[in-house]
Amino acid sequence: MKKKIVPMMMLGLSMLSVGIASASGLDAAGQKACAENPAYRQFMEETAALRNALKAKDAELREQEGYAGIERGYEGMDLEKVGKLQTERKALEARINLAAQKHGIKPAGGKE
């Protein structure tokens, strides 16, 4: 059981870092996108609900990771819920990245 948990947690943390960059408006180079750019402003407006949903999924994932603390072991973590949250999170990131491409903004993680 522990052998499955560690890779899942690593995957979750790596996805979290990409999501944070995406939700914070960082471009692929880690630079703040120009707020003066009309395409960027429109992207931010269009994706506000998606970015908020992404932040909520991140919070739920962190909550699940908290259940895997030393005092509780890994039995406290709901692996089915973690998998579902990661899938939903990935779908939200894909929608945000699609919107970024639509507006000519480099998606988080440097994916083109």
C-alpha cells in the first residue's frame, strides 16, 4: 500500500506546482504576464471560475494529504477521492491551457 501512496503523492505535488503557476498567471518562463495586454485580461476574466475551481481542488488534495500524516498513517487518505480530484484537476488545467492558447498566451508548464 505504501508503495502506491508515495508515487501518487509525488504526482499530486507536481500537478499542484503546475496548477499554482497556471492559477497565478505565470507564463511558461515564470514571468508575470503583462496586465496591460487585452488578451491577457480577457483570458483572466474568462478563466476566473476555472482558476477558482482549480484552487478548490488543490485545497481538497492538500486536505487529503493531511490525512496521511505520521500519526494516522496512510489509512486516513481516501485514495479513490484523491484519484478523482487529480482527474478533475487535470481537466480544469486542460481547459485553462486551452483558453491560454486561444488568447495567444503560453500555457503553464511550457506546453504548446
